[in-house]
Amino acid sequence: MTKPKARKYAKNGVKELSKSKDKNDKAHLKQALKYYIDTFKQLGNKDLSDYFEKTYNKTFLHIQIEEVNPKDKN
């Protein structure tokens, strides 16, 4: 697999899992993002590791904030 195809595959997979409401998909997304962050850091690709790290923080820090301070549903 070429580098551009690998990038596209990784980004598309993350997008699809991000849209899902299934808890298993969220757990898989968390694992996939950590894997991509570590892999691209080891490969020296700062752009992609930063992209996946920002996606991870945006997705999971938001969820953690919601759990601590749930929005009032009134």
C-alpha cells in the first residue's frame, strides 16, 4: 500500500468510526487513533501524528467533559 493510500485509508476509517454511536466502535476508534498516533510518530510523519492526536483529543476530551459536566436536557 502506498503512503497516500494508507493516509486516505486511515483518515476514512477514523471518520466512519467517529460518526458511530456504538460503544464498541468508540472503543475501537480510541485504539485505532492511539495506534495511528504512535505509528506515524515512529515513522517520523509529524503531520499525520498531529492530525490523529488532534482528532483523538477533540473526540475523547469532549466525551470526558460531557461525562463530568452533562448538558442540562431541559
